[in-house]
Amino acid sequence: MRRTSLAVASLLATATLLPVSAGQASAPAERQAAQARISLSAPSTVAPHSRVTLTGRTGARRGAKVRIYQRPLDRASWNLEGTTRVKKRGKFRYSEGVTTFSRYYKACVGRSCSPQRLVTVGNVPTTPPPPPATPQAASLTLVTGAAPEIEAGQTITVGGTASANLAGKPVALQAYDAAGKTWGNIATGLVDAAGSWTLTGPIGTAGKIGIRVYAPPSATTLETAVGAGVIAVYGWYPLGESKMPSRVSGYVEYGPATINAVPYATSVTMETSSGVGSGEWNLARSCKTFTATVGLLDTASTTTRYSYQLFSDSVQKATKDAIALGTSNPVSIDVTNALRLRIATQRTAGSGYDYLVFGDAKALCSF
């Protein structure tokens, strides 16, 4: 009986000392490690007052509770934001609204938590727009030029063609302002589908005016221009205007005067107490016509008589004798390409200080 008890005790002791297989010992540990693995994904940046969505995976069973924690960047303690549940294949998802401050998030199942994820609340970076297309060179060709001479206020017309990339785009007829050193539009239009253009516009200022046609830059084309020449634009200038310097012999006065009861605002009044007088005005080869109404000033004596001669350079263009009080004598002469206009006067009867007037004396010039 005693031997039997000892045998049983020995058998139990042996069984207690038998080693446990490695597979049997590691199974619970592996299950705990799988449950402890939690991943969390979050967007790096979200806009203020929008929503943030967190996603993750865990080895916990389906339906297990996932706790979502959040903390601001300047705090160490975590706040429980909410919970969600594990779905199929260990996935979970959580979404909430955000205000204006950046924060960290983490997800926990049981005692295991994911690494923290930073979510910055601010301007969400956007994909920059593609760079604009590089504008290409364009060209204009003048086909029909303007008339070489016009009078101020008249119009000019030019026409031409353009490169294909200017079709449908604007072009402008421009005149050069020498005083301001700038180009100004006098007409605008569009290049048609066939690549042609025609522009018509007035020029209101006398002078030697440079003109061009200009295509401004666009999103697809560079600016371009083509010169259309220099036009002589003629305007009427009072004799004695600053652009017509003079040399005189005797008395000459500029301003209003009355002939035969008619006032003339821009007149040249000449007096020749010695009997003979003259004046020369520089036309700079820029004028075509000189006109005036000639007569004695209305204050002259009834016995006074005058004569005059007009010269374009050395060529006599007009003469008139025996001009008496109360008469008006229109005159117009051609001074094309003349360097100077010369007026010679002579008192042929009477005495004293009586005056011969060239009323509204003016020249058509393109200075």
C-alpha cells in the first residue's frame, strides 16, 4: 500500500516537471500583441471650421470600442473626443468638426494606443495652376498707307495684314505726340479672321505727325507695331505766331484791328512814317498758303493811300496799289516750300501815322 502511494506521488512530481511546448506558451501573448497594434491616419492639414476624418486599423475584434483622444499643441493632457467601433477586418473611422486650432489625435483600444498624429488647422495647400502659356511673337504688315498731306481735323485710312495669331485681336492706329513723347490712339479695330485690318481716324493737331499701327500684348501674343510714315498735317497759324520768327523794318503790331467796320482778331498792322516798310516771316518750308484781308485802319485819313507787294522768297506773288479808306481787299497766295514770306508796303498819298492792316493774316502750315 505504501509503495503504491509513493509511485503515485512520484508520477505527479514527474508530470509537474514536464516542459510545456513553445506553441502552447506563446498563443495568448500573440493575441495580446495583435490587439495592441493600432494604426491611425489623419490629414496633415484641414481648413478652419471644417471637418477632420480619422481612419485606422486594429487587431481587436469586430465591435470593439475605439476611443479617440485629442490635445492642443500647447497642452500635455489628452481629452476624450469620442468613440467609434471596429468594423470588418479591424478597420475603424471617426469624423468631427474642427475650429481654428491645430491638434494631436490618438486612438486607443483597451490599454493600447496608436502613435499620435498632428492635424494642422489652416489654409489647405492647393495644386498651383499651370504656368501661363508663353506669349508668342506677332507681326503687322502695312499694305495701304495714308495720304502724305491732310489738314487738321481730316481723317486718314491705313490697311494691312497681321500674323495668324493676331486674328480677332485689337489693333490701334496711333499718332505721335512730340511734346509728350507718347503715342495716342486715333482709331481702334480688330484683325479679322483672314488676318486683315483697316483703320480710319482723324488727326486734329497740325505738324509733322508720325503714325503707326499697334497691337497690344495679350495672353498669347507679344506687342508689335508697324510704322505708317510721317504725315504733314496742315493747320492755320496767325502771322507772327512764335513758330514764324520775323524781321521787320518800320512799325508792326499784332492783334485786333478794324477794316471797313469789320473787326479782325489776329491782324498785322504796319505803319510806314518814312513812306516804305517791310516785314519777313520764316515759313520753314512748311507752309502752303497765306491769306489776309488788306485795308486801311478805320482811323486813317481819307486822303491816305497805300500799296503792298507779297513775296514767296524772292518771287512776287501779289501786288495792290491805291488802297483807300473804307475798302477791303482779300488776298491769298501760294507759299509752298517757301523759306520766307515777305510783305513790302508803301504810303503813296497822305501823311501822318496812318496804318495798313492785314486782317486775320494767317498761313496754312505743318510746323
